[in-house]
Amino acid sequence: MKIAVCVKSVVDVSFPFVLDMEKLSAWEDDLFYKVNPADKCAAELALTLRATYGGEVVYLAYGPPRVEKALRDCLAMGGDQAFRVWEDRPQAGSFARAYLLAKALKGLHPDLVLCGARSLDEGSGETPVAVAEYLGFPQVTGITDLLSLEQNCSVIVKRRLERGKREEIECALPALLSVETGINQPRYGSLPNVYKAKKAQITNLTGANLEVDRSLLKELAALMQPESKSLPRPRPKKTFNLESGLNAAQRLEWIMSGGGGKQSKSDFLEGEPEEVAKKLANIILENTAVPNSLKAEGPGK
């Protein structure tokens, strides 16, 4: 059984970086990259299935040479092969990337394709759906658990629905599954595996190797071209308006209190316990909707 895992290299936002205000993008020298968390969970699921049912696990990633680090991180977890898909003319948009990944997957003939449900940078979740469409595979999204697998037959999974609901689906193989982040806890690569991954050979696949349709690829890339870039609109801060009838001292007190407004006046009830109880009962009757018959009787009767 051959399992293919599509991974993506995303920016590690735990490291600070500087924003280029002219291009509205981060300085490339300041950025550190890591494997998308959902894709790491997909890799862990693939390794678990290989340990149970046997077979082969291969990794694919689209991007420039820097994505090889993400592939080697996955190989350090375990796996057999890694492929980097790239086009001489970089194609923007998830549909163009999905088309190139699907072309690479067709040559590998996988029985099961695993992807992360969404990435940290874009978060659209379009790539797994588009890859399944180009491959002609049935797909199930939002996987939270894999219940059973029958080799070369079908897989039964549990997927996430709205409002915390779940549903079980049986899907025929070959198929594509996109998994959620919390499906498992990805393992750490052992030191021998890390060293082995650094020396591993990563196969580069380009448009010439994949025999892509250039006209279709150009149309797909044009679908997701950004028209313009702008800084995000700052969130408006909540402010308070000063009352026009306040004098200078009252205005200053209002500002120092943070606009909390006037405090409600509190009345203290004094006297003997019976008198305090009657006064309290009168206050409750005056501020509570009660039958007139009960009001006529008065408190304490």
C-alpha cells in the first residue's frame, strides 16, 4: 500500500520578522519556516498506517528549494521518499499548485493521499479539494479519526461537522483525506533519522517532467492573482463621550474613572431588624411586579 502525504512549508510566526512597507511583505532573510501543523498530523497518520498495514510513505511539497527543509523534517519522522514539485515560472494560487501536485501524484499511483485540512498562512482549505478533483479521487474533509482501513478496498473515517457534531463515512480507495490538527500527536524524529533525513535524496519534479498543460496552468494561475495589497485595517478602540452638562472637575473625574459613568447611589437601611425587614419588603414591592391584592395587604401581613 502506498500512502502519499502532501505537506506545505509555512512561516514560523514564533520568530520576529520585519515588514517591508513598500512591498507589504516580510523580509525573506528574517523568516523561518516549518511544516504546517495539520500536514504533520497527516504524516503521523500515514506512519501509523504503515506500521499497521505495511507499505510505503512518500512526501510531496510544492515550492522553491527552501521547502526541502519541510520534506526532511517529515523524513526525520519516518518515510521512504520525498518529492519537491516546482515550476520554472512560479504559479500563484492554490488551484495551480493543486494541479501540479496532482500531476506528480498520478505518476506515483498512491492508494491513499493525506493532506492537512488547512494551512496556517492561507487557511482556505482549497488545495486538498482541488487535488482530489484533478486526480478524480473521492475525498473526505475534516477528518478527526480513522476508524478502520481495508487495503485496496475502503476506509471508514469520522469527520467534523458544525456545532461539534461528527459523522462516520466509508470511502472507497484510492481516496484523498484531509485531516484536522488534533487527530494525533506528531512524533519527534530520532537522532539517527534526523541524520539520515539530512543525507536523503529529494527528487525534483518540474513542469517538463510532469507534462503539464501550459494553457490550463496559465488559466488556473490567473484565477488567484491578487489585485492589490493593503495593510489590515486597525481595530477601532472603544471610547466614551463626555456629558455636556458636566463642569471641569466632573469631566476630569469622569476621565480618571475610565468612562465608567456615575456610580449608583446606595441606601443603607438602619433600625431594628423588624423595621429593616419591613423597609426592605416595601422596596421589593415597589420595584417588583406583584398582584395588587398582595400590595393591598402590605408587608408583614
